[in-house]
Amino acid sequence: MSGLLAGKRLLITGIITDASIAFSAAKIAQENGATVVLTGFGRLSLVERIAKRLPEPAPVIELDVTDPEQLASLEGKVREHVDGLDGVLHSIAFGPQSVLGGEFLNAGWDDVAKALQVSTFSYKSLATACVPLMGQGGSIVGLTFDATKAWPVYDWMGVAKAGLESASRYLALHLGKQGIRSNLVSAGPLRTMAAKSIPGFEQFEDAWANRAPLGWDLTDQEPTARAICALLSDWFPATTGEIIHVDGGYHALGA
């Protein structure tokens, strides 16, 4: 078998629809030789139906990253399909409506805590659950949205992403001795299900399409997915704690 990810065993979270970044990453990974196992939360039948649109059949494991019991049982469930993992994609984020859409000053701690648990702490939770499967080392990749700036309507999710970016650096520190890399991809705005759930997210769209030096296609997940697959491959063997921007170059510009 040939391809960038030939022989790699990957766990991919976060597929909701075939417009998900995670779906595009799983598709490209399979096309490049990887064996893929998926996780789903909530409506598993929906994830299983979407998974059938991939080039190859992929099993779906139920995983709530806030449930300690499901995290503890993840290793055994993954081993029912593959004998270990070489890479993991964390494509998970959630924030109640009260923490988004301009409600930064009004959001209460309970809702903020939920956003931080699902969007930030779960990166560590998923990583530590998968470490026993990564005896030969490997790559963990997450998704962020440039947390160096305050964005209109993004509010506490921006804070959660800032925490995610820091958490990735700490995972790089603590897992490096085991040969496990941790990196993030910072994508520009894409019309995914997650984006549609953020009130006012369309404010980003025109600015990105008009100002990104390379231009920006709001409906094309493939550039982001390709970066994910590159980081999951062996082509970045000495890169960890990094954030790769896939945003048409928007992040490099001044106001």
C-alpha cells in the first residue's frame, strides 16, 4: 500500500456531516493508505451513515469526552478494530449559546465551564486515553481558530481555543519523551455545522475572502484536511507544540 499515511492507524473524532473538517481528513487519510477508526457522540446512527460515504468502511465508537468511564474504555474499544494507534485527530468543540454571539460579559460560569471542558480539557483527556495505544509514538492533532486575537461573536470559545493552544504545548512537553507529537491546525472560517451554530459567524466570511492573500474558499475543507494528514504522517518528525495556519495567509496581515 502506498501513500503519505500508508500503514498508519488513526482515530478521528468530530465527524457530524460530510462537510466536517474531520470527514475530509478521514477521506484523505484513507486515500493515502491509513486505516481509520471514528468516534461519535450522541446520534451515532447519523455518524455511521455519514461514515458510509468514505472511500472505505470505518467503524464508529461511541465517545463522550466528558465521560471518564467512556474515556477509560476507549483503549479496549479501539483494540477491537486495530492493534494500536499512530495518530489521533481531536476535532471536538462545544459552547452553549450563552457564551457566544456577543454575550461575553453576560455568560455564567456553569456554561463557560462546559465550553472549557469540551473544547479545551478534552484535548488532554483524549490524548491520555490514547497514550496506551501509541506505544511506538505518534501524532496528536487538534483544531483551533487563531486565539491570539479577540474575534467578534466568538467570545468564550476564543478563550477556550487559547487554552487549547496552551494545552497542546504542554502535551508536547509531557508526551515528547514517549515520541508523541502534539500540534494544532488553525483554519480560516469554514461553513461547517460548528460554524453555523455560532451567532453572527458570517461576519468573518467576507473579511476573510476579501483580505486573505491567497484568497479563501469558505466551503473547501480540503486544504485544512491536507494539513492535518501531513501532521499525522511521518513528514513532521521533529515538529511539536506548533500551530500550522491554513487560512489563506490572513493571520499574517495587520489590521
